[in-house]
Amino acid sequence: MRNFFYFRLALDNFKKNARMQIPFLLSSALTVMIFYLVFSLSTNEGIGGLMGGNYVQQLLGFGIGVIIVFSIIFLFYTYSFLIKRRKREFGLFNILGMEKKHIARMLFHETFISFSLSLVLGILVGILFDKLMYMLLLRMIQADVHFGFYISTSGILCSFILFFAIYVLIYVFSLVQVHIANPIELLNSDKVGEKEPKAKWILALIGLVCLITGYYMAVTITNPLMAFTMFFVAVILVVIGTYLLFTAGSVTLLKLLKKNKRYYYKTNHFISISNMIYRMKQNAVGLANICILSTMVLVMLSTTVSLWNSMQEILNQRFPRDIIVSLRDYDLYTSKDRLLQVIDQQGIKAENEMVYRYVSMSGLLHGDQVDLGFDQGGLSDVNDAITMYLIPLEDYNQIMHTQDTLAPGEVMIYSMRMNYNQPDIRIDDQNFHVKKRLQEFMENQEASSTVSASLFIVMDDVDTILQMQDVLEKNYSVYNRPTTILAFDDKDSRSQDEIASLFSGLEHTVELEDEKDYTWVYTECKGTGKIEMMGLYAGFLFLGIFLSILFVIATVLIMYYKQITEGYQDQERFEIMEKVGLEKKDIRRSINSQVLTVFFLPLIMAGIHIAFALPLISKLMNLLYFDNMNLFIFTTIICFSLFALIYCVVYVLTSKVYYRIVKAR
């Protein structure tokens, strides 16, 4: 009977606090739904058995960890708004005779109700959408769709365990908040934080330095490998800078405006600045959170959508022909003929044949000097790392349909992802004169799949190339066998994989790895590569969409609770202003000024973050073979515009709630 009383009391509290409880409940249910969907898809055997499906499930598996961490932080943070608003209610219960242990029982039932509703609702909706997401994912990777209904029991169990643990922690947190305060403090908890904060010049300066440093790194880093290494450093600096500028910098700026007598002593400015100074201490963290979440949404959407839209372009660049055969063998004189003989002997119907030989080697470029040894290189040398492809003139002329000539010691150079303008190039201790800088070059799938700067160096003959190979092996003990590439379009009735397997007869292995009659054959098919690439990019897109939805939910909920919290705080304040003679239109103008500033400052800062992050993110996307900067910028602008539109809609809806609270006096 007693438990039923507390249960009824908890239900009544849900109804009375519906404005605060329902958004939290729905957000919690949506978080459960997304966790269940991602977990279910990541463990679905139907996806794992597909070609390219392993990439999807690996990325979704990574997303599970992100969702777990986010769910804990997000639900705790939003619940703190609820518990702070209700402290006065708990204080009143305490004064009316309800002991803290009774409040604890009531909170237990409230937490149980919230947990049960959010878990059941989230899993039910997740099960309903699971099949839709599964079919959509199969559609994206062009796999056959199988009908049937699938329920992930492991997903349900893991969802229960995760959110049960989160709600237990939330319940403990609420108990601590109630038990550490006495009834008088609980009754006046909504007035806590009214003391005017002091300007923190040092913290504001540190925040500005962190932000500028992060921006500088994002703009100046040009090497994709260096971008990958320094990305998290830049992100941490920007996050620290954002929080410090919103917490310390905003107060410092408002203090400066307050000292400006001409600006401050105007009705609108006087009220807005005074109110914002008093509230900024508790608002700043929320604003910084909105800014960071908005930036994360924009980054994930713009990158994943750009990758998906450019997949065909990347595929064509990565696979210039339907089938690519790489023959690694020291005998460059007969390797071309051996590859072409397979086509004749096996009756392969090939078109657009392209055959060429090269030796690849890596080094550090300083001016016109290429040092082949990496022993002395460090992290700072990553920007100087290049890959060279030494190609005989005979093969270049044949493929490019030219009749260029080279004397001994002369080369022609084509640069990729860099500009080489030196008159000579010195490789180790061998000097070559650059006779011509090429404006176009043959396709090379190996160079397309690497992210470092590349130099294609056309040399006079095969002997010169093999001499450079000997230098590499003798001086640096690097055994990178010469490569012969055969690429052609498949017009055969047989599958690409079957045709590619016909070249395996060229492979010859010996027991000793250092013997030069070792031959290695590697084949790639455009069809297979497309399926694997679709799986990889579909995984990125799905994960980006799911996480973006989570972050948007968090952003909207933080905005909503901020408006409600500030509405109740401002209710009494504006009533006093009205009593002392301030006109309603001035109050309304002051409210608009504050709400607009609080709402749109994070969006503006997020836009600035994205603008400075574009160069760094584009370099990271080079690791996934993406180099279409124009498409990335266009996609980012579209995503920002759509997000800003959603942001404005949220502003209109939540500001109405704020105005109703302020007016309800």
C-alpha cells in the first residue's frame, strides 16, 4: 500500500512536471532506439556475410562505443536540468513533513517509470525501424534484400543493461543532490548562482590562444598523414578554447561592454548586459556544449555525405580499368610480354589495354634532394615524405602516344599532390636534369591509393631504373621489387574474379626470400572494389546519420531546458522591472536581445569552427581517396544551411515556451 502511494505520487509529479519530464523521456527513448538499431545492424549475420558488409559492421561497432559514452554524458547532463528545477519542490516536501528517505522512495519510482517507458518505447520503435534500416543498408551496397522479421535479443539485452546502469547512476545522483542540501537551501536553490561573476582575463586569453592555435594547425597542415596525426590535438585545442571563451571570455567581453558608458547606459543594452552577466556563469557551459555538438553534427554530415556522393569518382580514380594485374619481378625485360601472353593464351576479351613498368621508392624531399633513408626522419619530416615512381620512356611514349626523347641523365617529371619546380632532382647521390614537366600522366592505381605526395619520373631506359633499384637495395637494404602493371577493360562473358585468377599461373615462389627469381602476382577487380568501397562508405554514412541524430537531439534538448530554466529565472526579474516603470515594449526588446544572443552565438561559433576545419578535414578525407574540395565545400554549405534552418525552428518553438513562462506572473 505504501509503495502504491509513492507510485501514485510519482505519476502525479510526472503530470505536474510534464513540461520538463516528457522531453527528457522522449530523448531517452530515442537514445535507446538508436543504440538498439546500431547494435542490431552491427551484429546482423545477414550483413556480415555480404561482401563489404564487414566494413559496415566494423564502423557500426565503433559507433556503439561512441553512443555509449555519449548516452551517459547526455542523459546525466540533461537530467541535471530536471533535478535543479525540482529542488525547490523537494524542499517544500521536506518542510511539510516528508523525510528525505520518503523523497528517495518517490524518486525511485519516478526513475523506474522513466526507465521503463523509455526502454520499452525505444526498443519497440527500434524493432519497427530495424528492418527498414537493414533493407536501406542492403540497398545502398546493392545487395539482395531478403524479407523476414528480425529481432536482436542481444540488442535488447545490451540496451537493458546499458540504460539500467545509466538510470541507476542517475538515481544515485538525484539522491546525492537531495541529501547534501538542507530544506532551506532546496527552497532557494533556483536563486543560486545570482552572484555576479568576475572577469577572468587569464582564462579568456588562454582560451583565445588555444582556439587560434587549433585554427592555425587546421589551416597550415598540408600533408594527410600529418593531418591524421595532429587532428585530435587540434580538436582538443578548439574544444578547450571554446569552453574557456564561452565561460571566461563571454563574461570578460560583457564586463568590457559594461565599462563602455555610451553603449551600456541605454535601456536595452543596460538590461541585457546586466542580466547576461549574472546568468553567464551557468549559461556558458550549455552554450559551449551546443556549439561543440553543432560542430560535430556539421562535420559528420558534410564528410559522410561528400564521401557517398563522390564514390563513383573515387572508384574510377582508384580503378582506371576493370581489371588490374600487378606483376612484381626483377625481370623487367620480359614481364610485359608474359602478361600479354596470358591474354592471348586464355582468350581474354580485353579492351583499352595499358601496360607499363616502374620501380617505386620513398624518401624525404628537401629542395631538389631526395634522401632515400628514413632512419633519421621524425614526425616533423612527414611533410617532406614523397613516393617516387620511376618509369621507362618507352612505356610512357607507348601509353601517352608521344615521341619524347631523353638523353642519359635527363628525366621528365609529373607531380601529384605537390608542385615540383626545381631544374634538377638528386636521388641519393644520383643527379638528373629535369628536361620537361608533364601536365598529364597515365593512371596509376597505386599512387591513387596512397596519400603522400608523389613524383612520376620518366627515365631514359630500363637499365637506368634498375640501377636506381640497386642503389636502394645496396645502400638501404630495401627490397621493393619492380612492378609491371597490366590494366584492361573486361568484355568477356566470364566474371572479373575468374579472369583475374587466370594470371595466378605467373606467380613463382622459392624458399629463400632474397632470391631474384621470386615472382608475385596481385590482381584487383573494379567490381569487387566497388562493393567493398560501397560497404565502407555506407558504414560511414549510416554512422554519421545516427550520430548526427543523437547530437541534434542533445542540442535541441539543451536549448529547450535552457529556455525553461531561464524563463523561470527571469519571471520574477522582469516582474520587478515592470513594477518600477519599465515599459512592456522595452522588456520585450530586452528579452529578444538576450534570447537571440544566447541562441545564435553557438551557431555562429560552430560556423567559424567549420570554416577553419575545412582544410584539415579535407586532408583527412584524402586517406579515403577523396580529393574533391569543391564538392566538400558545397556539401558543407548545404548541411550548414539545413542545420541552421532546423536551429531557427527550434529557436521559434522554444522561445514561445520562454515567453509564456515569463508572462505567466
